[in-house]
Amino acid sequence: MKRLLFISFLIVPIIGTIAQTKSSDILSFDNFMEIVRTYHPIAKQADLQIAKGKAYLLKSKGGFDPILQGDASQKYFNGSKYYSVLDANLQIPTWFGIQLQSGYQNANGNRLNPQNYTPDDGLWYAGISVPLGKGLFIDQRRADLKQAKIFNESSVVEQRRILNELIYEAGKAYYDWFKSYNKLLVYREALELAETRYKAIQQSVLFGDKPAFDTLESGIQIQTRNFQVEQALLELQNSRELLSVYLWAESYFPLELNLNSVPTSRLTMIPSPFDTNYAQQIDSLKAQHPEIMGYQYKIDFKRVEYRLNKENLKPKLDLNYNALSEPIAENPFTNYSINNYNWGASLAFPLFVRKARGELKLTDIQLQEMQNNLSFKTELVEYKANMAINSWKTTYKQILIFNRTVEDYRKLVFGEQTLFNNGESSLFLVNYRETSYIDAQTKLIDALAENLKSKLNLEFALGILK
């Protein structure tokens, strides 16, 4: 009868715990991740990166928008009209640095500067402004647009990077919850076993079958396992709090994990054997990892700045030319002649060019630093990926070993308890066997959690979580 009681106690608590858990209370890893991807604010923030990139590109394109502008000024003094000047024009910047311009001028008055004189019907003009020195190959507007295009492309990578980190952190939080919950079940089962044995020993002491000393040792075992349960409860509460950080509903409404919610049981959580297809992706880290790709985009961004700073070493030499025409009957081409024009040139060049040379040197140094950091980041990511592969392989082997170890310890506990019931063993040996059995179960849970985390770690290192 004692043997049957002992066997049922070893097996029933686990099955009973599973049976008492409603399937609707189980929050699986996939369901949890779906909630994170759909409602978490950081996931929403990742989606905003695409819109940010498009907005930045739109802003930089504004540097090439045609500009329509006009100036008008008049002066009257002591009843005399000194001057009246009107200038309306349209300027069209182009990608090649040349600016097209066209406009209309009308100026008259008693005190008008002679160089501003126009016919009574005004004067139409059209021409170009060409940078022959600094700004011929690249200028601030073209640099801004190039950088905006790079930023727009990098926004897709930034979205992936943010999601990769979010899913990784959320996944670790789930597996910590899984580990702490299933460890609590083991310690509770062990506590129930100790309490049941304590009651049985008390009865045996009353009948004179066992010494009273055994009740003391059995009571100490209850205290020890109570302590383990409380510690496991603390770890479970903390893991639940962390998990709740990733639970959100629509409209950015934070949620609390339901007290009845439980993770997948360790008995139904299948360990993951290493998938060799992941190892093949390490060679393509530079081409697919969002963090590495994002850093490469930063280097490309800085290269545009370097090219602009190099352009600033040149002297500023701008040439302007405008064809002029007096409108006849409001037609600007009636009296057009190639002999009517104005032109001008402007030259500026700092003699020592120290500012431009300093900026170019600083940018060159920053580029070298970024290249070195990129090489280090690539090696670090590859190291983390290989470390995750090693952990994945090892933890799977450990699980296969510990599955057998746990079963063997269970048999030892059963055998020692049988000997104890027959008076052929001591309570000390029974407790020792049970402690080893408990430790084996918790190590198996640790190995299972680490196995699942290792796959998560590898996918994070490869940058493919999303």
C-alpha cells in the first residue's frame, strides 16, 4: 500500500497540474510573439522608420523646387517720385548644379540709378547661373539629396533592426517565464511529497515503527522545500512582470499578464535540434544583418559628406548670363537680339583654405574609424552567431542526456523509498535521492530553456527575427 501511494505521488502531481490548466489559459510562444508584433509600441515605432525615410527624402527634394519670387520698392519724397522698381523672377535649380532663371523687370523714377533703367514696357530676361569651381560636381543640395536617398534605404534596415531586437528581448522574457513556472511546479511537487512523508512518519512513530528522530529530519526537509518554493515564486513573479512589459493592446494600452495564464508545459515543449541551414547564413551576414547593413549606410552617408568637403577645397567661381528683351505688344520675342544681354562672374577663395582642409581631414578620420568599427561589428556578430550555434548543439545533447538522467533518478528515489519502507534504508538517503532527483529536473528545465534561447540567440545574431 505504501509503495502504491509513493508511485502515485511521483506521477500524479505533474499530470494533475496539466489537467487543471485550461487550454485557454496557456499562452504559447507563437501567440505571445504575435501580440508583441501587432501591438507593442516599439513595433509601431519600427513601422514609422519607413515613413521617416520618405519624409526625409521629400524634404531634401525640396532643395530642387522651382522658386517664384518678386521684389517691389518705391520711394516718394516732397511730392517727387524718386524711383519705382519691380523684379519678378522664376529660378529653377537642376541636379547638375546649373540654375535656370527667367524674370521681368520694370524700373522708372526721377532719381533712379541709371544701371537699373528699363524701357517703359519693362524688360524680360532669361539665363543661367553656372558654378565653374566649387559646386560644379556636388553642392549642399545634391549632397542632401544623396544622403536622403541613403537614409530612405536605411530606414527599411532600421525597421528590421528594431524588430529584431524587440522580438529577441521578448522571446528571452518568455523563456525565462517558462523556466521559472516549470521550476515552481517541480518544487511544489517536492514540497507535497515531503509533507506527505512527514505525516506518514508521524504515524509510524506513534506505532513505534520509526524513531522520533526521523520526524525532525523530515520537518527540516519541509522547511528547505518551502524555502525553494518561495524562491521559485519570487522568480516567477519577476518573470511575469517582465513579460507584461511586452503585452499591449490596441491604442497603446498596456496589459497585465492574467494570473491564470501559464506558459507551455515542459512536458509538451519539444527541444529543438540544430538546423544546419542556419550555419550557411553566416557567410552572408554583411548582406543581410540589419545592424551591419545600417552601419554600412552610415559610412555611405559619411562618404557623401567627405565628397562635399573635398569639393569645398576649390575656389568659388560662378558665371551668370541673361538674355534681355524688350516686350513689344506684350511679346518678349518681337524685338529680341543676341546683342542684348548681361553677364557677370564672381570669385571667392580663402588663401589658406584651412577650414575646408580641416573639415576634410576630420571626415577622413571619421570614415577610417567607422570602417574599423564595421570590421569589429562584423566579427562580433559572427562570433555571437557561432557561440549561439555551439550553445544550440550542446544544450540539445544535454537534454537527451538529462532526460535519461531524470528517469534514472526517479527510479533511484522509488527504490530508496521502498527500502526505507521495509526498514532497510534511512530517511537521510531518501532525502538525498530526492534532492538529486529535484536537481536533475531543474537542470533539465534549464537546458530546455537554454536550448530554445539558443535558437533565438542565433536568429538574433543573424538578424532574421521579425
